[in-house]
Amino acid sequence: MTTNQLPMPLEGIRVLDLGMFWAGPFAGKLLADAGAEVIKIESPSHPDNLRILARGVYPDGEAGERPWNRSGMINERNRGKRGAAIELGTEAGRAIFRELVAISDVVIQNFSTRVMANWGLDYPQLREINSGIILCSIYSQGSQGPESGFVSFGGTLEQIGGITNLTGYQNELPGGFTIQLPDPLGGTIAAGMVVAALRQRRITGEGSLIDLSQRENVTTLLGDEVVGHQFGARPAERLGNRDQLMAPQGCYPCDGEDAWVTLAVANDEEWSHLCEAIGQPGLREDERFATVLLRHEHHDAIDQILTDWSRTRDKHQAMQELQAHGVRAGAVQDSRDLYADSQLRARGFWERVEDPDAGSHEYPGAPARFARTPLGTGRATPTLGQDNDYVLRDLLGKSEVEVAKLLADNIVGEDPTEAAQLGHL
Amino acid sequence: MTRPLDGVTVIEAGEGIPAAYCCWMLGVLGADVIKVEAPAGDVTRRLGPFPHDVPDREQSALYLHLNRNKRSIVLDLESATGQELFRELVAGAAVLVEHGDPGWLKARGLGHESLAQSHPELVSTTITPFGQEGPYRDFAASEITLMALGGLMNIAGEIEREPLKLAGSPAHYSAGLFAFTSTLMALTLAEASGVGQLVDVSVLEGLTCSHFQDLVEFEYTGDVRRRGTGKMPIPTQDGFISFAVQAHHFPNFRRLILGADAAPDEASEDLINRDRQRLEGEMDNQILEWALQRTKYEAYFEGQTEAHIPAAFIAEMQDVLDSPQYEARGYFVELDHPDGESIKFPGLPAQMSGVEWEHRRAPRLGEHTIQILNELTDLTADEIAEVRAAGVI
Amino acid sequence: MTAPLPLVGIRVLDMGQFWAGPNAGRHWADAGADVIKVESCRRPDPLRIQARGIYPDHDPGGPKGDHWNRSGMVNERNRNKRSLAIDLTSPRGREIFLQLVSHADVVSQNYSSRVMPSLGLGYDTLSEVNPRLIMISLMSQGLTGPESDYVSYGQNLEQLSGISYFSGYPDDEESVALALPDPLGGASAALAVAAGLRHRDATGRGLHIDLSQRETASLVVGDALVAHSLGGHPARLGNHEPGANPSDCYPTRGEDRWVAISIRSDDDWARLCEAIDQPELMTDSRYVSIVGRRRHRAELDALIGRWTSQLDHQTAMERLQRLGIAAAAVLNPRELFRDKHLRQRGFWESTTDYSAGEQEYTGRPMRLSQTPYGGRTPTPGLGQHNREILGELLGMEDTELDALEAESVIGTEPILSASGGMAVAR
């Protein structure tokens, strides 16, 4: 094959992205980055929550005239998509949606369990319109079961999934701390399952329903503890930043405000490197720390020694010095650090996008580098209803008159309804 | 029964969590996954937990969980013979997924470019802590250091104390998930065009893609988000619960705790700019009283079904195993344990209509070496015996 | 080096003949035991008589005309012993023997199974005389079983044990004939008796050890037997070492000179390429892997042979060894005698034979750090210590000993038939 332009992996695939908030939209973005045509569909009466509940994350903190097009979180995870604002709360709006289903390959949704069914847009109904349609439903707990209709966020999923109980400072209560990992993980597996379903369709000729449980996705990350618990192994405990096997492991204060460096030592050889790194080679002969068991036992003493050293260094300097001696180390980075991070810069990780409403900004790029077909679109997040014309006229062949009527009847729009703007979602 | 990845052979190399997790999922989706292990076996065989804490390389829970639905072949990739056999295996495969030090396969003459010369449709997914190039490329890494660098520790824990890591190995699992999705995308293109490629997955980049708000907040406003004081979990009769009350949940929440007849509170009518944390704080005592009258599951269930608010309980491992929701979903997969009892393993978190997933136990070290060599190479029985006597398999 | 030898204080009546029995006896003698080689003039150790022409300078008679004391095979394996030549078929001879048994710790014999019982010297009898006696019967196939009284020699035991099956060129009927079971049997017997002595220390009682040479020899091919029982088909491998490709003997300069080379890993192959000064071969895809080296065996052997043929075998060995490759010159007996390494180790020991002059024999197979293990006295002449032993242990006087000699109960010359063969003394 010559070096002609290769098509993007998902070129020619059309996705209707009904996702809201994070998991669904993230899945849509991953598919868009891979070349799919992703159309984000929002109802003017209930656009994606994060357009409205933007938590003040606007350019320079200013909401501006149309805050729903300037919300940072929306702009971060809906890049590369087209956007249509179709009122799914109306029969007419749902009719348009059905017309789109007929010419699309995938529908992504992460509403709570009754919503699509209430709209008459459940899988059996979509399948009747288009037997090849793939409906990917990213539920918090799946569509079946006594808790399937329950509301959740990333943090609550971590709790009922089992991670939170194991997280927390030693000898303290389990952390109410959440970093909302279930959402990006849910979006990622959803995108993968969609691609798998597309292959299934190539074999069978039929679409499918993907029913995903974000809670299950969380528990799967703890599979070793799930099995270990049944093995009658020592019970898993909250260890703070320590580890069952590695010693020492921890997070140590550095010079500067709220500055920290983490490190981990897996064996005696690495312990020896650490002693050298902190300028105390004599510690290698210290009987208290000679084996991993002893290092566990005397972890507090080691922490004190390491803290005395780390306090005298800037966190990145500490990391570099430790790494120079082959010690696993990582500075605790905040968002400023990440944007300045030399590794991410060297990798060209950040994607700059020109957004007519929000300005020119850098956002996180794709999570994998494809050597022949680099992922990413470089295109901004659509404003609400930005591609209504493309969708209605180019894709669905509606006339100007029809489109004008739809606008007038509020079946289609370009702004959220007033109630929505006020937060009544 | 057709499965999405029928006919796809995957070679898994290296060791640890990410490639194994990715390939487990590919295996459940129907791929034929061949796990190439060094003679000493995957490191996860040595990490446990083990039955009754007795180390046994065939009984490590982490290994057993991550390596279901695969076959195992032992190949010593340090030897030229092992490398040549590896090439033969890859020649018959659509995908190679590996996790190891950056460039470890290339150093053994098994880099993507070399393999793809005679096999241009090959998709090679390589998972490393930081990617194949860059100043951190050869940095030593572990779960905690990656979470720290990826910005996720900074926002967890209490501001008055050190940042806190999440339990388990979420950074490595997350990389495995990104590898899963990326590999399938590259496979799609390879099957359509006959052209494969190298897919370079970095744990750090995956984590950096997984920030809810703080990255864009900094980019837009210059504010650097810090961790908070952390919400205390609420004690019940038998454990802890929490409520993640958003603005629009608040009226219901108030009614749940204070009762339907509680006097309306004007402040709670203003949806957007409310100070709900303060309002919640004022209800602390009543919340506690309410919770202590219930078990954690009851509190969770009631909060969700009566008030439709995001209530959660902090599940301990037994709660997870006994979950009626997981039972209804058929989420757990029972596999036989050599001791005789059957053990529940996590299943695939996604169902696909028209497909039933098949779940097979993880292989013993080198269990399928001969079978795989017979299937995918032209080695005679004699040659296999020789290669075995030389310690290559 | 001041400690006494390990078996000092132990007395062995070594009735062994040919190889296995005497070989065991030499192990005990080397280790310091007082080993009395019990022979008879009517039936000396057959190798004294059937010497197969192995005499010093091909001269059987020598100055004293005592060819039976000049047999190389006997002199090689009976050093450090004393010799008692006594007729066990005579009642008096048997009686004396039984008296000696009460002064002994070990009786070792490798006759065929009928012999000791027919002499009235079975274990039951001997243990009555000396309950602390350790008797070892080094049988070809053990004391029990349907083939236990078959007669055998080392070569046919080699065949019965399985060694012959696996030895030889794969495409050939012929096998090796080393009589390996004999020295193997001797070494096993030495170990068995050491165990027996420990047993006696613990229990105060003696025991009878039933050692089958066929069984001990089969241990040599034990891995092949296991492989077969697991469903494999172990076959004759010629010069091949499993897992080493190639492994074979290659011709070197001179007539019938060879070097054995064993390429045990891909790394070894790379080093061989270096050694033969053809580094470009390291990337030759034909030979990079074990499979390739096997499939292109003919070209590989020719290539290696071209190199080895230009060198003498010692040089070839040294060059390869320097690079860490398992290589060894195939040495003939002359070369073994001159081998620098063996010489430096003092392996060859010089001795003044009873009747064969100054000779060199194999020395110690091991060194003990505290004790002077090695040759002390040469192989005894037939009956050389008759008077010394009977006088020392049984207090017999010269007159009685003269009478025994006159009656041919003891003696120092074999009683042969007119044909020169052995008298059938039953």
C-alpha cells in the first residue's frame, strides 16, 4: 500500500449521540476522534446538563451572552461532533429522530432507564426502523434488576462498586473522596463495545443492543479483591497511600505549598537505589529496613527519613533525582502542572481548538497514538443546534419551508428554552 | 453462536495488568487470545491474593481474574529460537497487545515495523507508562506514581493532609480499557484496508483524559482546583452511606429526611445559585438520626426509590458479592476452583443482545504450549521436544 | 591432612570377581577399610587367568613366570587390598572362612546366585556366625525373580538395562559395549554398604543388601523410561544431547581424531560463529533458531566440519571453551594418559606392582580435603597375604599354615587344568 491517505478507522459510521454529562458524551467523542460522524442531539428544553450547570467554568469566568455555548466541560468532551437541537419531548421531534435512526449506525444514550422507553425509542422500536442500528445504553447499573432505575454519579458508583471502602487514610473512615473515574471508564468501554458491535454486524448483518453497567465496570477493576475475599485471603484494608506488597510507598511533602512527591519501592534492590538517591547509602545496612517485611514494620520510621529529605526539594526536582537512581517516583501534579508537563508536551498530547464562542484553547487529546491514522478532529464542540441545517436539510432532505416551521413550532431550536436556561431541567 | 471477534487471533505479550485486562475483554468478545509468558510466568501470578495466603502461581487471584478466556504458551523471548517462534505466532494473528518497558520487543527484534514487514495488516498495541518517546519514557513507574503524575491524587483526599490514592490499580486498568477500545478501532481499519499500525497507549495520557472539570477549569479561568475537606460518610446501623445531592434533588432530599410535612424552605426553591452545602449542613443531625434507623442498604434503597436522589452505600466486599442487583444482572461468573468450590468472578460489564458471553478459567503456565505450536507452526514433534529440552518453551 | 581415612577399622571380605565386585572392593579399600580379596587357587579371580593378553610389554610370564599376578585388568582394580587364596569347597577352608567372618564387618560377593548357598555360605549361615555382618550380594539381576539365576556379564547387562537400546547411531543396529553396568554396580555397592554401616550403627544389627546391577544400570536411562511411560517415544540419539542443536562429534586434524561440540542455546550458536571467525553467520536465518539449525543440519555440519578439520582436537576444544562453549576433545587411552589436566590433578598414580613392575593406574576419583585418599599398596599377588591374615586374625601358627598349604587349602598358585583353563572345582 502506498502512502495515500488512509481512511480513519470509523469513517462512514454515523452516530447519534444522546449522551449527557460525561460517560455518554465521552464515548461519542472517542468515536468522533476515530473518524465517525457523531451528531450530538439535545432537546432545547433539556440540553446536556453541563451546558447549564457549568459550575462557573467559562472562559475567564465570564458566562457571556450565550453561556450554554461557553461551558468548559461541554467544550472539553464534545469536540469533533456535529450538534442538532431537536425536542425529543415532542412527538414531532421524536419523529425526526426516527428519521435519523433510519440513516445512522449507532445511537448512544446514558439517560436513566425509563427515558428511552417512555419516548417509544427503545431498542425493539429502533430496530424496526433500522435492523442494523446499534443502541449503546450506558446505564449506571444496567437495565435489569432492583436498582437499575437508581440515580448515580461517578462518586456514588465508586461507593456501591466497592472501591471507596478500600480507599481512605489508614485507620480512618472510608473516603468520601471521589475522582469520578467510573465515567470516563464507562465511556471508554462503551466506545469499544460499539466498535465490537459494528464488527458483529458485519458478520450477522444485524445491529444489537449494548446494555452497559458502570457499577459493574467499577467492580471489575477490583476483581482480584473479589476473588481474594472468597479465597479466605487476608482481608483487604484501607492503607492510605501504602501498599500490601511494596514498602516503602507513600506521598511525601516537598518544598512549596501543597507540593508532594510519591514513590514506591518493590524490592531490596530498589530500596538500595532509594538510599543512594536520598544520599544515605548507609541505610542499606540498617537492619530495621533490610527486607520488605521489615520495611513494612518500620514504615513510619522510613516515612520520617524520606520526609526530611523531600521537604528540601521542589517536587519535580525530587522526582528527577529519584528517577536518576532508578526509583519509581512521580510528583503529584495539579492541572497547571499537567498543562506544563514536559512529557505530555513532547508527545503533542494537547489539542488546540478554535472555538468561535469560547475562544482558542488547548484540551486533552486522544488517549492513544495511532501511527498511521492519528486520532482527533481538531474541530470545536458544536454550539447548541449548530448543525440543525446540515441534519435537517442535507441529511433528511427537508425543505426550507419545513425547517422554518420546525423552528417556529420549537421542535428544533438554537437556544435552550427559558426554563432550561434557568436551570429547570 | 457468533461473537463480535470471531476469527480474530490476538497475541498477548509482556506482563502485568493493562495488556492482560485488555485481552481478557477481547477474549470474552470471542477472540482467540494467546498469552505468551516468560518461563517464570506473568508477574501477576506472584502478587496474589492467594487462597489462605499460601503463594501458588496457579492460584493468584489477580492472575486468575485478568487472564480468563486465554491460552498460555511459554516462550523464552531472550533466545533467538523463542523470538523466531514468536514471529510465527504473530504471523497468524490479527493483533498483538503488549505491556512492558518501552521498546522491549523492539530490542528483541520484534518491534512492530519488523513484524509488519511480512504482515502489513498487523495491529500492534503497545502499552507503557508514558509512551514510546519523551523525557519520561524510561522513568520507573508504579500505580501510585502514575496516579500522582496524572493529576488524580491532587484532587483526592483532604486539603489539610497529603493527597490520597484510589484503592487498587485504576491507572493500569484504565490503560487496559483505552487499549481495548483503540485496538478495536485499529482492527476495524486493518480489516477494511489491509493496513495495520502501531497503537501507542500511555497510562499517563489515559489518566489525563479522565479529568471531569479541573483541567478545563484551569485552561479557561486559570484556577487550580484543590482537593476539598471531603464529605464524611454517614453511619448507619451496619455501615456507611452518602448522598450526592445536586441542586434539583434538594427539595426531595429535604422531604426524605425531614418528612413530607416539613415546612417549605424558601431558600431551597432557588435552583441555580443556592448554597446547598450550607443547607445540607444545617440538617446534619436529622440526617444522622434518619440514617441510624436504617441499615446501609435500606437507607440507599429508600433514598433512591422514595426520593429519587443519588444515595449510595459504601459497599464492602461481601456486599458486592451478595448484591441483589448483580444477581439480577447475572454479572458474576462462577468458575470452578481446584479446591472444589466455585468462585465468583466479575463478568463483562456489558451485555450485547443476541450474544451470550462464554467464560473460561485462566490457563496454567504453558498449558497450551504444545497445542499452540501444533496449530500455528510447522514444528514437528521432535523439534518441539528439542526446543523444550533447550528451555525455550 | 591428618584425619584418618573414613573406613579405617572396617574389614571387608571381598569375594568379588571380574569387575563390579572388585571395583566396589577398591572403593572401600581406597577409603581405608581392610579389604581382603578372597580368592581360591582352584578358582582365582577369572581375570587373573583370562587376561586377554593384557600383560606388561605383552610378556605374560615375566621374570617370575607368575602370569596370574601380571594381568592388567586385575591389577587395575584391586589395589590397597590383601589377598587370601583359600579353597572354600574344602570343609577346612569353609571353616576358616567362617571364622574370618566373625572378624569382618562386610562380606561382598558377585557370584551367580547358586554359588554362595551351595558353598554353605548363604546369608542365614553367615549372620548366625556374625549377627552384625553386612553382606552385599552384587547380583546381575538381584536375588529374587524369574531371571535371578541367569548368568551375565557387563555387556549383556548393558543390553538388559536399556543402555544399549539408547546407545549407538540412530540408523544403525550396533550399539556400544562398554560394560558400563559394572563400574556403576561397583559404585552403587560402595554406597549401599556405607548405608548399611550406618544402619548397623543405629540398630546394632547387620543386614543383607540385594543389589541388582541391571537395576542400577537402568538408572542411567531413567529419564527415557519416564518419558516412555508418559506416552513419549524416546529413541536412540547417537551423539545428540537433547536440547543442544547441534551436538555431535566433528572430525579434526589427524587420523580418527574428533572434537565433541554441544551448542546448548542460541547464544552458544552466536559464540560459535565468532569462534570460527564467521560472524556473518549469526544473522543467517537458516541457523538463528534451534528449528533452523535442525532443518539445515547437513549444511551446518559441513560448515563446522570445515573449521574443525583444520585444527587438532585439543586446539579446537580450547578455542571453543574460551568462548564458553561446551566442547571436548575425544581422547584415546594414550591421550588420556598424557592429558595435562589429569596429570596436573595427579589423577594417574604410579605403583610398583607385585609382579608387573612400575605401572601407572587410575588414581582417585575424588579428593577429600582432610584425608590422604589414594593408592597405598598395589594389587596383591594371588594368596600373597595368606599367612599374614590367618596368623593375625585367627592366631594360626606356621605349622598349621604349612599343613593347609600342603593340602592345597591355601596357596599362591592357581591350580589349572591341562588346557590352561580353570579347574572345575566342584
